[in-house]
Amino acid sequence: MNNSAYLVVGLGNPGPDYSANRHNVGQMVLSVLADRLGANFKSHKSHAAVAEARLGAGGAKLILAKPGSYMNTSGGPVSALLKFYDIPLSNLIVLHDELDIPAETIRLKQGGGHGGHNGLRDIIAACGSNDFARVRVGIGRPPGRMDTADFVLKDFGSAERKNLPVTLEIAADAVEAIVRDGITTAQQKFHSPE
């Protein structure tokens, strides 16, 4: 029996108006993972929706969390959940959208800066460290002169939506690989050219 626990956080904004936005792709991946594991989200006192599951029989415990706060204030709920479940920062995995990666591309990262991502910035500030794993879901750059904020707060376009389910499944696979094999092995698997 694997007694280790991981907090897997999907970043996004709360409410139905934002649910299909590019900025909410982290929460979309978390929904795929929860469905896969047969876990249901429930309201938690840390101002987040939380689902608990095991990664296979005897596998590690996963605490899946969607902060109930807006993206820019994700740190409070994440910090509270780490404390509540007594999970070390080294077992935190954050799923988020990434402008600097082409759409439909998944990249894994351990530590590093926030790269201008306000959700990551707030988590790093609240936890006092940047040493946690990230599953970065590429959304690409805005077309033409579109403002970045407008781009991330728009729903995925029809062409993007065709391949989105596959991208979400691959990102969910990446979370499982990090938990099972560690970040370095997972990176080798998901970053290798097809």
C-alpha cells in the first residue's frame, strides 16, 4: 500500500461563465482525471472543490482540488489544502494553461518561476517556495494584436475544441506518470518526440 499523498490542483476561475475558457484548462484536466478515477468533487472548508481517490489498487492517494477563488488568488486555497492534508510541497502538482507552449502540447516542469502566470505567482507567494511540479498545458499565443488577458479568458475556438479531449487525456496521463514514476522519468516520456 502506497501511503504517500499528492495534492493535484487544477487552476482556473470559478463559475459557469469561465468553465470553457482557455485559462480553465487546468480544471478541465482535473475533471478528466476525477472521471477516470471515479472520484466526485465536494465542497471543502479550504475554499476549494475536492475529490479524493487512489491511483489504482494500493496506489498513492490523490487529493484533486479546484480552488474556489479566482486565478490570481489561488495560493490561499492551495496553502490551506497542503496544511489540512499534511502534504509536503514536493507532492504538489499544479495543472495550468501556458501561453509559451504551442496549443495541444504538454510540458512538465519542476520548480522555476511563474513566467507571468498570476495563479502560479500567488501559489509561490502563499507557499513560500516554487519547488513543486507543474503540468503545463499549451494554449499558444493570442492571434494578431489580441490582448493576452482577453485571449486566456475566451473559450477555446471550434478548431481547438476538436483536439482538446485528447490534450486533456494526455495531461491527465502526465499527472499519473509524475505520481507513479517521478517528474524526471515523466518528463522523458512526455517530452520525447513522437
